[in-house]
Amino acid sequence: MPRKSRENKEIREYILDNLGAYSSEIVPRTVKAFNVSRTTVNNYMKKLIEEGQIEAKGNTKARTYKLKLIIDLVFKIRLTKGLAEDTIWTFRILPSIKNVPQNVLDICQYGFTEMLNNAIDHSASFEALISYQQSQRKIYMTIMDYGVGIFDKIQKDFDLPDPRSALLELSKGKLTSDEKNHAGEGIFYTSRMFDEFNIRSGYLFYSRTRKNDDDWIIETEDKPIYDIGTAINMEIDTQTKRTTREVFDKFQKDGDRVVAYRKTHVPLKLSKYPNEQLVSRSQAKRVLSRFDNFTEVLLDFQDVKEIGQGFADEVFRVFKNSHPDIKLFAINTTPEIDRMIRHVETNIPKAPEIESKV
């Protein structure tokens, strides 16, 4: 009678799920997560190497691990006028993909074609570098152009004060300088379909991680991350059950009724400059820009500790009074923020017509 395997599938899954983020710390993290010995975890690592799932580099004390690629495709294309992004996907990418479920293929096709279309139409670049990589568990795609830079272009097209303001507007969605040919929804939806999505351009690095439902920004001051152009990176687990329809429905459905793209999620920390607090009405007006394009707005206060009375009043009294059909929801707030919101909401003056009826 064959001996029953004592392998813990949860340990295997934990290693494969977290290897990308903790290549040099995966062993001690797994030891701590499951309260097992280092020898036990090393045995799991050895078996995963033998299976061709991962690969190791370096000696025992400084060893790092990574998921082993089964596809590593890199090529350049000319961004000529009239280039069809779907043909690049169909004839240059799709034939190389192996053993990927249809829901993941749909997400990859949507993200790749939307981002390549942006590069074709907006970057003013002569060429783009395309990368498709696949391991047993992950797909990584990169589209990098050598054009004007996405944040610089948005700043110029919408007369914004700086590229950082452009990033805030981009995160809201429905942003396009060419309404005839673009809905301005591609980046918004793509960033929510993939496990990880980031944009690098100029001095800015914008990243969205689905696991934490988080948006964050890194701004360097010494030199640009890329002197010219834009690099967009997308990553997804090949075993995810997520679908494109699931993401569309989250932001398009009103109960059982499908409506135009109506919801947005705004991470307010993107509106802050370094060492700055959200206190003024002018800051609030910058955040509120284009909210009239939506009917429901999630104002995410993650990593924002407090707000000023002017900022809160402009958002939660002035704007709400003048836009009663737009629902504002404050999430990830601190007790200090909650108190300030309650303060301005309880000090809302009664409308004259209501007072006259009392």
C-alpha cells in the first residue's frame, strides 16, 4: 500500500503565492507562518525546484528563489499609425501562452490591448518594447514606450499644475483627451483586473496591488525613473478565478441594472504632496475635480491620519449640497477624520425653502 503523502498543500501554496515579493525571505517567513522547522521548509523548496516550479540562486546563507519561467518572450514593435493592438496580441503573444484558463486569458487580452492602444495613440513614440513572461503560477506583461511620458502628457492636456496631479486624475478613471476615440476607462479597469499593476514614468512610480486593494506612489527627486517614455507592468496569478465581467460589474451595476461606468475609487493619499496634510479648500477642489462624471465615489483615506475643517467642509458639505445625486462614501478613516466629517455635516445650514415650511 503506497504511503500517504504528509505534504501540506497550504505550505506549497503559501510559498508559490509569496515568492515574488519575498525571494530572499521566503524560507523564514514560511517557518513563522506555519510554525514548522527550517528543514521542513527547505524540503518543500527542494521539491518545488525538482518539479521545475521555482529556481534558486546563491549559496545557502544568501540564497534567493524565484518562480521559474516557462515562457520568456521579449520583442520590439514599430508604433506606426493604424497599427492594430489586437493583431500583436493574436499573432505575437497568444501562440506562446501555455495552459492558461480562459478567464485569465480574457484579463490578459483586455489589459494588453488597452495599454498598447494607449501607447499607439498617445505616446508619440516610434517603437515599444513588449515583454510576456509566464511561470507555472504567474503571468508578467510589460509595455514600454519611448515617448512623451504619460503623466507629463496628462498634465499638459488638462492644464494641471504638475505630473503628480495628473496621477491623481488618472486614478479616478474616465480621463481622456480624445473623447471621440477613447472612453478613458482602460487604465482604471486594467489596474483592478490584475493582481499588480504599475506605471513608471519620469519621476513617478504608481502601483496598485489588488491583494491589499491599495494604491500608492513613489516620487524620486534625484533623477527620473525613465528619462523619456512610460513603462506599464501587469502581473496576475494563473489560478485566479477573477473575470473581466466581475470587475466591470463592480463599477457598472446599480443593483440588477447595468449602467454606464458610474463608480470610482479615489485614494486620497495620491492627492498629498510629501509632508503635506489635507487641510485646505483648494486641495479639496483638486480632489473633487470631475466627480460629476460619476454617481458614486469611494473616498479612500488609507494612510491619511486627519483632515482640516476647510477640506472636510468643501467635500462633505459644499459639494454634497450642490451635487445631491452623487453619493460620497468615506472609507478607511481614522477617528479624527470621522469626527471632522460629522462636525461639518452637523453644521449644514438649512435651505431657505425648508425653513419657511417649519
